[in-house]
Amino acid sequence: MNRVVTLGESMGLILGDGVGGWEHQSQARVATGGAEGNTAIGLARLGVPVTWLGRVGDDALGRRVVGDLRSEGVDVLARIDGGAPTGLMLKSTPRAGATTVDYYRRGSAGSRLAAADLDELPLGAGDILHVTGVTLALSESAREAVIVAVDRARSVGALVSFAVNHRSRLWGHAEAVEAYAYVVARADIVFASDDEARMLHPHPAPEDLARALADAGPAEAIVTLGSEGAVAVIDGERRRVAALPITAVDTVGAGDAFAAGYLSERFAGSDATTRLNTAARAGAYACLHPGDWQGGIRRSELHGAESADPVAR
């Protein structure tokens, strides 16, 4: 059976319950999150067979990560690392409408992901490998693991999907751009925000950014624009999808959900219009609930969701 395969770091997540910085919080909730795991859960909710591979510590947070992924229907290939802790992130709302995320992942188990961990990676013709720039940034060994996985996917006839997901706190601009360009040139599908796309191509217009990304290699280049929706170049054609009108509660994880929505329809063989509309709905739903993935849409909810405007060519 074909599937989507992803690899990266999932972590413990502590969410403050009120408005204000951590010095003013009295209560918090425990959850989990991480770009690739968020996308994996989004795909599973949309009925796609999906495998997540990564490292977690031999600790309670690591067990929580594995438990959350499995409970959502994700096939988990977890490497238990007894020499490093599971990473942690703290999410707070310092003021209404603003979200701050602080990461504690240096030296974490997830950052020690290595090419040797990929021996059991289930990739074959017709599968989709989804990777992100977060894992490229974690460490040299994690970067090598991503590159090895991409090369393996291409060699067996699997599609490669890449979400830039730039994290400026993890590495410098020049190093990041070099790594992103390398993977973009080898990817079939690329997701980037307009700011991320401008790191690679200094064009002011979003449509030109999507075209420049597509010209670099991928047949499907999607540039997300937040509340303005997204533009794309798919098999040479320019397309646009509007965002659903919502009142966002938490936008962290929306891009991961958008990618999950798109990839679910790509996996199903749907046309470009359906791919983008499902992506827009998935991204919007993710913003309606606090947490990285808890608001993710399910396949049974898609037809009841308020439709986005039609894709325009």
C-alpha cells in the first residue's frame, strides 16, 4: 500500500492558559507538536496512510509524543535515544492576537536524527516523502538524514514534498538558503510562505515567487499568503486560492495543516483545484483551536466546511 512518509522532530509542548508572558502564567496544558508530526496527523485525519520517523528521548515526553501520533492513526518508527531528552517548546500569548513560541531543543534526541536511522524507512514507487527545513536546521546529522531520504525517494520513484518552514533561531540565513535551494531543486512539491520564498528569489509579487520556485525544479510550487490565501504554479499553470474567513485562535501549525490537506488530495490523484481548496480548508480549521494539530480537519468534515472561493487560473 502506498503512503506518505515523513521524518523529523516532534516535541513536548506546554501551552499557557491565559494572556501574558510565562512570568504571569499560573496554569498550563501539556501537548505535543512539531512540523512533520503535525502534518502526519493531518494526513491521518484525512484518511491517508502515513508514517513518521524520528528520535525521542527515553522519557515521559517521548512516550507522550509516540502516544499522540499513534492515537491519531500515524504509523510511528521511533528511535528511542537514552542519551538525550525529548525536545520541548513553550507557547504563550503575551497579548491578544499574538503567539510566542520558545524552543528547548538544542542537544535533544530529535536533533540527533541521522542517516543510519533511515534503514527501515518504507519508501517505494508511488509513495510521497515529506520533509521540512526544520529538520535541515537541527544538526549536521539531521541535515544529512534529510538529503539521504530525498535521494532515496528519487531513486525508487517516490515523490518528494518539501515545506521550507524556516526557523531563524536555528541557523544563519546564508546556510539556510543553500540547503533550501538544494532540496527545492530535487523536490516535486514545494510549500513556502511568501517571506520564505523571497529568501530564495527576491521577487515582490507572490505569483512571480511561485513561478521562480517552479523554475528551480518542482512541478508544484505553492506560496502561502496567510489571510490572503495562496498562489501556486502547478504543472506550468498559475493558480490562486482564497483563504476561508475565520477568527484565528492559534495560527501555529496552520502551514503544516495546509500541506497535509494538499498532499492528501495529491495522494488521492485529485485535480489541482481540489488540492488547493482542501489545503485552504485544512489550514483554516487548524487556526480554530489552540495547539499545533488539535484543530485539524477530518475527511468526514470536508464537505461540511465552508467552501473557499474557486481557484482562479
